Amino acid sequence: MPPLHDDAICLRHSEWSETSQLATLLCREHGLIRGLARGSRRERSAFSGGFELLARGGVVFFEKPTRELANITAWDLTHTHGHLRGDLPSIWRAMFAVDLVQRALPLREPHPRSFDRLAVLLAGEAIAMDGLAEYQWELLDEAGHRPDLGDESVGGDPDVVYFVPSAGRVEPARPMGSDTAWPMRRVTLESLRSITRDASGSQRPQTAEQTDTWTRAAAFLCSYWMWVLGRSIPTARAVFGDRIELGE
């Protein structure tokens, strides 16, 4: 089988031995892969000094359908995204983004849009909450879990609507007999709808009130992701605090 070449972002790495590493990569054309990079920690190797979290580069690997681990033979580092490490909120948001994508997508299934969105998110000067919300929305769409936000004429309370995660949709009032319905401010709903109209990936100048609204929107999407996955995301609490309890 010939070697595979791709553009990749390192989502996780760990020591395998004194000279080798295990790495989880999101590849643009080949999706998530987990592989063993023998000799990657040697001073002179084909691995640009080894794998680092959030780094982007060109990867060469072999894979067999019968084996979960790919054989990674080369790594050409192109971006470290080191600028994010000087901003604590941004680095936590970046770590949440890579935590999420590992849980959201299956192995070896191409999702180039998700790769591109993550690349844009990491390349910015800082990671704002609107960018994190857009990233989560794109991932929901790619994974087939995009929620139904209803139309703009939905009635009910002028300030609050309800999201029913089991149905994946917004309702104007709390449904009778529903075990779980999350209250959501309409201004938060409108922010989410704006993503569907213009998911540009650019960061918008914001007032403190708008920043708070985007934080609620991103926290809501995080809550929905955890409901879809049936488990927590390790870095969610560091990013959203108690907001993920209600996903409002």
C-alpha cells in the first residue's frame, strides 16, 4: 500500500517509548487518525522535533484497515500556533476545540470542512466566543446533528424559548410531558441563527453585552454536544464554567 500524504493538526500526543510517540491527528482528506511515530523524538528524524498539541503540518503515514494505529513515518511542521499560549482564555478554548472534534467524528472519515474550520479557529490572533460557537455549529452540521432553530416567526414568550435536546429543536413554550427542555434567551437564539446566515469564521467587534450573548450561545452548543455524545468534554468546565449546566 502506498504512503498517504495529508495536511494535519495534532489533537493529542503521548510518549510511546524514549524515542517514539503516539499521536491523534485530524487530517484534511483522511479524517481522524491515530498512529505510532517511531523515532519521532530523536534529535535527527523526519518529524520536525516530534508532535506538539495544536501544531499543524504535513504528515506521511501508512494504514491498514485491520489495524487501528497507523504507521506515521514523517511530520513536517508548518504552524505551532504558539501565539495562543500567551492568552489563557484562547488556549483553553483551543484545547476544548480539539477535545470536541476527537469525540465528534469517527476515525478515518474525511471531514474537510471541519478541518478547515479548526484551522481558521487556531490561526486567529485570539479565539473569541463567536468563533467557538461557529466552530461547534459547523461540527454539528458535519456530524449530522445540526439542531432545528425554527423560523423567525415562532411565537410564545418574547424573551425566552425552549430547546428540546431529544428532538433537536426549538419550541416557543416548554412542551408538555417533556423530560428535558432548556430555556434559551431569544437574543441567544438570534445569535445562533446569524451563524446559519453568515458562518464566516471572522471575529466580530463586540460590546460586553454581545460578548456575553455569544458566550451563552457557545455554552448552549457545548451542552447540546454533551447531550449528543452522552458524556462530558474534559475542558468544557474551564471554558464555560457553570453555564453548561443549563445551556441557556
